[in-house]
Amino acid sequence: MVRDEERLARIQAVLAENKWDALICALPSNVLMLSGYWPVIGSSIAIATRDGAVSLTVPQDERKLAEQGWADDIRTFEGASLNRLDSVAANACKSLCAPNDLFRFGSGDVLGFEGSASFDPSTYASTFIYGPALEHILSAAFPSAACVDATPALERLRSVLTTKELTRVRHACGIAQQAFLQIARLIKPDMREFEIATKLRREMFSDPADGERSGGFAYCMSGPNSAEAYKAYQRSGSREIAPGTFVLLHCNSYCNGFWTDITRTFCAGKPDSRITTIMDAVLEASRAAIAAVRPGVHASAVDHAARQVLADCGLGQYFVHAAGHGVGFAAINHNALPRIHPLSEDILEPGMVFNIEPAVYIEGYGGMRHCNMVAVSETGSELLTPFQDRSDELRLN
């Protein structure tokens, strides 16, 4: 992959600003940001130095994939062996300790690493997490250097995408768009929630380009179940779609490590006046929030724009979560910058990507959420998900 010079320049600027000599990361999203490589099983480690050098330590099985990134140096370790019972952390540590000409960290050097809790999208069925072991590995590999928690700086770095990174997010949004347009033709009363979610996910896995890792996750909640879609854990059930009820369909599509967060809520059959009122209000709240997006605006003002519309429609008490959060390196992380939250002090700037998800959830009745992806441009915003944004497109006859 061609080096993302824009990303590397930002990393170097952060290192210089904090007087750190390197960033060392193991979370796949951070490894992707530092090296252009999205790890598969989570045991890769990336190092980016103040002078712009990038090194990757990866399992032997991942070397070919790792070469698709822009690392100057790739070293491998044995993930498992019949001759030894060493841990993954121990094997990675041996690789980092091996002499090299790319970097030498000693007395007086400062290394920033992931020292705090964080969300990270799933890259495989089972992923490895170093956790506290990462600091022990760094202490063993570079015993004279100092290690500091760089989590806030990493969160800030992830919050503004480069031109190349935004292109990848657009592609991930395109994958979701094609899937949603196709699934809207297939939803019928008497289908079950899990059947719809399965079809949507299958559409996201169709025909990937060479070398592309793309796909996504999906769930469907309908009727009274859709009123539960704001909770920490959502799932598709076996409920049959009933005519004239909400069908809330959510997806997180991805392409080579960059993610989306998109929801569309349909009505199967002719909606009654209550559903029509809710649909119109949520869509208007979405438009108001998107219209508020521009550089220099507080993220709380975007949340307020959506919340005010729903309050004016008498539905404000049913909008029970923040209006959005950063997306791109993250899939669902409500702390990802910028936080589109009533109390957020985050200020929008060009390159930030986030979702806008006004919603109404009425217990025992149903819920509607309309979740779009938006990028901050130099003068305003770019809607990354320009589809099914009108009420007539969400009514399925």
C-alpha cells in the first residue's frame, strides 16, 4: 500500500508535541492507523517513531497480509508450536527484543502506548487482547525507556480521518447502501427478524474485490421489540413482521478496517397516523442535525438540533440516547470523538466522521431510529449515506 503521508505526518506531530519517541499499539484499529495494516487475530504490534519509521510485529500467518500496509520493517513470531508451550505475548516479546536497525529505545526515550480501556471492532471470530501484558512486553523489550499512557492522544488521532481513510469509509458506506436497497425489496409481512438480518448480512459479503476484507454485522427488531433497540445489547429475534409496524434494521459494514454505523426503520404495509407522525419527526430531526454540521461547531449543538425537533413534536422524552459518536476506526463506541452528546465539548473539524441517529422508542409499541453517516467538510458536511432518507422510501408495500 502507498504510504498515507497525511496520517504519518499527524502521528509525527503528536509525538513531537508530547516529546515522545514512538507510539506502540496492539489494538487492531490503532495498528491500522499506524501502519496501514488491519490485523486479523489481534496479536500484531505496530511501532511508529518520531522520525517517521514504522515497524510491524505480526504472527507468521499474517505476514502476507501485513505486507499490504506501509511498514518499513515486518518481523514475525510463531503463534503456536508443538515444541513449546510459550504464550503469544512471550513470542511477540522475543521478536521485539531482537536487534534491529530501525529503532533503538534506551534511557531517556519515552514510548506512548495503549494504557486505558477502549472499544475495538471485532476482526475475527476470536481475537487476542494483550491488555496489561503490553506494558510488560515493552518493559522487557526496552527496559531503559519510559512508557506512558497515550490513549487520549490516540483517540484524538483517530477522530480526524485522512483523505485516503475517508475514501475507505465511503466504500464501506457503499457496501451498506447496496445491501439496504436490495433488502428493502425483500422484506414482507410474516418474515422473521432473524431472516431479514441474515439476508442483509449476506448482501454485505457479496463479491469483494481482490485483497479486500469486507462484510458486516446486522440485526433486525420489529414491532414492540424495536423499542428495545437503544439498549447496550441488541439482537434479532424470531418475531414475525406484522403489517403496519416498525421494522428497525441496523448494520455495521466494514472494508479493510474502516466501519459504518447505519440504521433504517421501515414500515411493512400501510402505516397508521401514529407511525407516520413518528417517521416524519425522526426524519426531520435527522435533517436538522445534518444541517447543523460544519467546522467550528460544538458537537452538542448538533445533538440539540435533533433533540429540539423531537421535543417540538412532543416526542422528546422518547429520544433516550446521544445523537451520535465518532465512526470510522470505530464501529460502535459512544466515547469515540466527536461525541454528539448534549454535554459534549468536542468541536467539529474537517475530516471528522460520525453517525447522526435521532430516534423514538416507545415501550410496548415500537421504535424508530434513522442513523446516517456524516463527514465534516471544509465548509459544511458530506452525507455519506444518501439513500432511503424519505418516508416514502421507508414504507414497504
